[in-house]
Amino acid sequence: MVCLALSVLLWVNGLVESLGRPSVGNDLMRRQLELAALAEPQVPPSLRPLLIGENPQAALLQELDRQATASDQLLRALLQRNSTEPERARPVLEELRNSGDPISRALATRLLEIAVLPGGQAIPADQLPADPLLQRLSCQALGATPSSCANPQAEGRAVLQLAGINLVPALALLAGVVLIAREGWLRWRGKTPPLPPLLGPQLGVIDVILLIAGGFVLLGALVTPLLISPLISRLLAVLQVGSPLAEGLTVLLLYLGLMAAPLAILRLMLNGEPPQGGWLQYRWRPPGPPLAQAFKGFLIVLPLVSLTGWLQQLVWSDPGGSNPLLDLVLRSDSGWTLFCFAFAAIVLAPLFEETIFRGVLLPVMARKLGPIWGVVLSSAIFGLAHLSLGELSPLFVLGLALGWLRLSSGRLSSCIWMHALWNGLTFSNLVLLGS
């Protein structure tokens, strides 16, 4: 009861604090609009509605007018300068002329003093910002011709990034809708196979409370980081590992520390003769069935989570509170750092979370409450454990799909693969947007 009470207090506090954390969703939207504006010259007219929309520069300006930081002011001024109301740029340019980095000051001064360079010649690259979009907009604002301001290599790369971000998920969504319709048809016709026996560790409710509240929350998420964070910092300093790699290794080692206590407690709890397939029913072999089940479950849950997120946006437009790791991935440009983040998100997190929530919690709750309520309760705790009110409803739906996959497949490995696919899609989209 002490473990449970402390865990509830910690989780409530974490959920409340998540309201004050900035949401990475706004950065993702802005990055995608920036890519669309950069890719515009290279996108064929037939693909414009799907990849970039009718007027990506106007959409980006609208987003920056809604919320722009100090670092966005140059981009905002250039978009205003190239819009139908160029006079709106003057107050922003005057502000930039009096502050900001040297290139922004010099560029703002030139834009305020001259309208067009004679002959429309190209502007020297060292007089323009390094960012490809800012470079092209600055060049055009100074009066050079669009062809002389073009950067085909950067624009073509932006087209490929947008294709990866938009087309691949769109095809997966379409496939998921088809699979949902097929599953509904089969169930209506009564042609779905019966559920296999749900096997799991012979633990009770008290054991699960000790494992999750005591091991996962108190020891794993609270005590262990306090103990090992100074050790990690000292170790990285001794090894002379600097930023940004130090950030990636810190996240990786902290997650390993989070896993250690609950997995050690679980190992002590498991005793006696395990059932066929093991206490947790991983059943990795043969690899074909769990991979196929995971991919099918991933396609089915993708439109369901997307619909949940869309409905939440209608009710609660900016809940904030994204996972801090998402922002780290979005802003990182170090290969080794991204590898550490990827290993933690795509390998360690699915293994650990599925072991706890679908390997232990779900079977124990299903024995007490029945399989449906076992799935619902384990999904709710899975969503709450991420300590983000803004992500709670999509994570709950994802947990429902993972729980149903555990029931229908009889394998924990299918859930791990599906969880890894989900995290892998999220990670790849962040890398594409941030690169």
C-alpha cells in the first residue's frame, strides 16, 4: 500500500507537470511546413496537394504568425517580404537590423535600403544564411531571379524527406483501414479463430503492485536515476565523452538503470516449473508468425491511433507534455547520439515495457477480471506510465491493440515486434524532419 500510494502521487505529479512541458507537435508541424516550402520548386503539380499543399509558404507564414521565437524572425520577415503584403516585413526587419547575428543584421539592412539588385544577379553565398530555405528566400527578396536562387540538391532532398514522412504513413493508413474492414467482416461471419490459452506467471495482485509500483516506479524511475546519474556523469567525464554523444549515452544508461530493478524483482518472483513456452510466453521461434502478426497489428492500429489523435485535437488543441526524448531526437544531428536514442526507443523500450505490461500485468489481471478487462486495465496503466496527459489517449489505444495482439497470438514476441515497429516509425519520422 505504501508503494502504491507513493506511485500514485508520483504519477499524478508527473501528469500535472506534463501540462507545462512544451509539445513537440508544434515543432514537427513547423519543420514539415519548412520542408514543404523548401521543396516547392521541385514538386510536380500533380503531387502538390499530397506533399506540400497549394501554398506552403503562406501556410508556414501563418504558423509563424501564430507562434514564432526570436530565432524565427528572419524567416518570418522573408516570408512576409515575398507575400502579397510585403510592407508587413518592415517592423520585423527593423528589429533584426538592431539585434541578432551579423548575417541577419546585414541582410535586414540591405532589405530595408534596396528593393532589387541590378540585373537580378545571384547573391554571394557568404552573404546569405546557411539554411537552404532562408538562403533562397533571402536571395529572392534581394531581387535575384528564382533560377539563380535555386538549390536543386537541397530542394530534391526535401522532396524525398516529405515523401518518406507523408506517402509511407499514408499507404500504411490505407492498408490498415482495409485490414480493419476485413477483420470486421470475418468477425461478422464468425470466421475468426478462437483465442489461444492466455498463459503467464503465477503471480497475484500484490506481486504486480510490488513489481510496478515498487520496482518500476519507485526504484526504477525515482531511486535508480538519483543514484546512477552522478556515476554516469563522472564516467563520461573520465572517458572525456563530450556533447552530443554524452546525451545519447546518458539516455541509454539511464534506461538500462530503469530496467534493472523491476526485472531483477520479476526474476526473484518467478519460481517453480514454468509452463510450456516459458513464464512470459515470448515464443520467438519460428520468427515468421510473430513478425507477420506484429506487422498486421501495426497496420491495424495506425488508423485507430491517428483517429484518436485527431479527435483529441478537436477537443484539446494543445495539451503539451510530449516525451522529452522526442525533442532530443528531433534536434540531434550526431549519428552516434541518434544510434543511442534509437537503441533505447526501438530495442530496449519494447522489450522492457511489453515484458511488464503484456507479459506480467495483462495475464494476472485477466485471471482476476477476465481477458477484456485485463486488456483495458493494462492499457490504461501503460498509458499513465508515460506521464503525459497529451499522449494518454493515443497510448491507451496503442495499449489496447498490443493487449489484443497478446490475447489473439498467444505470443509476447508479437507485441514486442509491433511495439518496435511503432517506435521505429516515430523515430524515423523525427529523424527525417530534423535532418
